[in-house]
Amino acid sequence: MLTAIKSTGPLDGIALHVTSRGYNCSDIYSTATMWAGNRYLYNSFYVYRDWINYGIPASLKSLPLYVTECNGYSPWTDYAYPWLQEAYAEINRYNQYAITTNGPIIRCLNLYRWVDPAQGYNIHGSPSEDTILYDLDLAAAQKYTWPTSVAAGSRRWASTSWNLLAPIRCWISAATRRQASCLRKVG
């Protein structure tokens, strides 16, 4: 599919939807698999690894990845602290590995969804909203950034100064009228 899309013109990046099978931290690190496509694939959050390893053609692995939708595959009313901190920490660990193996880098992890009363997946107005936003603030305090290169001869990461979580946190803040600016530099 991605190869067919690429044939229509150059691509800027690849969007992924990543869910776990619940809001417990163990759901993020679950190694449970299912048989699909003639191989065993992860059945929870780690499925993003399968999409990267098996779903992205080698010719597109230089493109940035954007997780445009992420949740626990159930309404946010089931939220369990500190799921968000663990989700962002896992993406950060993956990025640190990917930069050393020339793999694609994940540039954001956006949450699904701020307002959606029809489906019940809304963060805003859910009984867990304060806990979710608190957990998101703690994840943002880590100032995760996506790496751009490995410093020569060391294990230090050269990275951008843009916070991996800034766009989503600012979007939520703007939606609740707590903050006016959207992209903020970390430093």
C-alpha cells in the first residue's frame, strides 16, 4: 500500500495508529501475539514495531513516523495512571534504538481524542480527565525529543530542541483555554 501511495508522488512521512489492549502499563509492554499474515504479530502497543519492521518498505524507512492516534483501545474512563508516561517513555526508547540502526524515527504520539462524546473516547469531560492531564504533564516534563544523529564516538544523542509532546499538550491546553501558544521550544 505504501509503495502504491509513493508512486503518486513524494511522501513527507508515515502516520501510524497505536493502541494497547488497556490502560495498564503492562498492556504497553505486553508481548502477547496473534497469528496474522503468516507470522506472529504483537497484539498490543508493541504492534507499532511490527508495522515498522514489516509494513514499511525499505525505500520508505528514511521517512519520519507520526503516531496520529493513540489510546488504550477503550474509552478514557478506563484510564490507569501512569499509562501515558510509560507510552511516551517506550517511544523514546524506540527512538534511541532506531537512531543507532538507521531506523525510522517517531516524531510525535498524539492521543485519541480530546472531544468525542458520540463514541465515548473523549478525554475532555471524562471522569479521568484530571489524571490524564496530570500524567501527560509528567510525561512532558521528561522533555523527550526525537534524535537526529548519534554523536561520533559516543552514546550521546544529538537531537532537535522540539519537545516530542509539545504539539499534543499545547493543543489540549488551547482546547481548554489554559494556554494560547501551540509549539513551544524546550531548552
